[in-house]
Amino acid sequence: DQKMRIDIIGYLKILTKDADEKIRNNAEWALKRLAQCSGNRNEIEKGGYVIMYDKKGD
């Protein structure tokens, strides 16, 4: 459901700024996986959020 998608993605974006590196890394990993779906990617990129990929295309 759309509201759940927005809530989860918003929460993960907040977690990417957490003080704990492990939490930040896990949130970024989850957002990268969710971004494989164009609908999710559009929601993730709202507000100027940029999905960072490493050299391996992660």
C-alpha cells in the first residue's frame, strides 16, 4: 500500500543519518534494494535524496 511505502522509505532515509554506522549502512543497503523498483526509486529520490552506489554497482 502506498502509505506504507512512503512511511518505510521515509524511516529508512532518516536512519541513513543515524550516529551508528551499522544502522546507516543497513538503511542504505535496504534503500538500494528497494530502488530496484521504479516506483520505490521515485519515492526514495523525492526531496533530492541520492542513492550512492559503490564501484561494484551495489
